[in-house]
Amino acid sequence: MPSRLGSIDRLRALARFNGSTVANTRVDEVPVAPAAPRAARSTPRIASIILTALLAPFTYVGTRSLFLLRAAEVWRHRFHGGLLARQLQFVGFESIPIVVLVGFFSGGVAAESSLAALKMFRQEVSVGGIVGVSLARELAPVFTALMLSARAGAGMAAEIGSMRITEQIDALLSFGAEPTQHLIMPRVLAGMLMTPIMTMVFNVVGLFGAYLVAVHLRQVDPGGVLHTFRFYTDPLDYLEGAIKAVAFGIAFTLVACYQGFNVRGGARELGRATTNAVVEGAVAILVLDYFLTDVMLVIWPPRTL
């Protein structure tokens, strides 16, 4: 101890002699390495953010796919017809009014826009074929799926989310029941089955609206409109729309069920999950539409006149 005090006194004397400020220096203090530059510290964080952003699409698809596979595996062991029938009514028949309304005005708008362009070439009668193909391939499946996602998808997310918050799903688990068997697969199957049917309703009503606009409002020859519709529209166009509708139905119902099933918290989180279900469902529909269109153009190339 005396030798250590003597060392401290010598250090202080040396500090006063040199005019430095090491009066409080401890002799047993370990020298500290200089801090790394800020750029060097931020580099790993930036790399982590970039890697997370690149992997986000794969993580998104993977989590939803595993969720669907788990539900399908459980559903295979026991089929609940009553649950499926209720969801078919909710997704399909209760959505008929909004599908009819949107389909009628969508067909009318498509006819108006097509006639405005065709008038420059004096080919107004071709509006039947243009509207028929556009409805069959794109407008009917996409708009129908968006309407069902906004109405039925939001309802699914809110219903399942409220069951999660009120611990009804935990009660099912405590009784030995599998929640995905009762809550997920009936809704996914209902979306997969009813979206193509609602798409055909949209097609019929949209064509009716386009015919009224073209023939009765714009005085286009009805025989020419019907002739171009039969000439340009092919059954493969409706098959393509039906395939897209099946994919869209699975997508928006799966997103809605996933958001509702994984709600944690209270009413605020439930509202956020419902909003996310609608937004993610719409984005999933549009992204799938792009890739499915590319694939189908390769499988069924467009006809040449």
C-alpha cells in the first residue's frame, strides 16, 4: 500500500511539472483503444437492413404458405360441410350486390373509353370484342377479387382477430380442437370456389352495361357489336380469367385469415390487422395478376388475325 501511494504522488508531481491534467489518473487503469469511426460502426447495420429487405418477400410468402399447408393438413382428416356452406354464403351470395353494381359501371366505362379511341379510326363496332376480351381476361377477375377482398377479407380478419383477442381460439385449443380446421380452411375454400363464380357474374353484368352504353347511348350498330364480340372473344379468355380468380380467391382469404389469426393485443391491433388484410390482399391480387398474365401469354399466345 505505501509503495502504491508513493507512485500516485510521483505521477501527480510529474503532471504538475509538465502542465498536464492527469492528476486523477489511476495507475491500474487499462488504456482504452480509440473508438471506431462512425462509418465503420454503421456498415453492419446497413448491411443487415439491406439483407432483411431482400429476404422480406421470401419470408412473407413462406410464412403464409406454411400457414396454409398446416390448415390443409388438418382439414384433410375431417371435412366440415356446414362451416364451408356458411362461408360460401358470406363470400359469394352476400357479395352479389356489390359485384353487380361495380360490374355494370365497369363495363359501361370500358365501352365509353374504347369508343372514344375507336372513333378516330371509325371502328366503333369493334367495341364488343375489345370490351369482351378485357373483361374476360383482366377487368372481371381483378375487380371481383378486389371487391371480395375489401368486403369478405376485412370481415374474416375482424372475426378471427376478435376471437383471438377474446381468447376463443385458446378455448378451442384447450378442448383439443384445431383452430385452423374450423377457422381457416372453410374460408380459403370458399374464396377459391366463389371468386370464379362472382367473376362470371361480373362478366355478364359488365357486358350488359357495355352493350347499353354502346348501342343505346352511342348509337353503335348492335349487330356489329355482337359480331365483333363473338369474333374476338374466345373460351380460353374466360378460362384464363377463371384461373386467375381461383388464385386471387386463395390469396386474399389466406392473407385475411393470417392477419386475424396472429392478432395480439386489443382493439387497436385488431383495427390494424383488418387494414393490413385489405391492403395486403389488394397488393397480392395485383402482383399475382402480373405473373399469371405472363405465364398465360406463354401458354396461350394471343391470336393473330
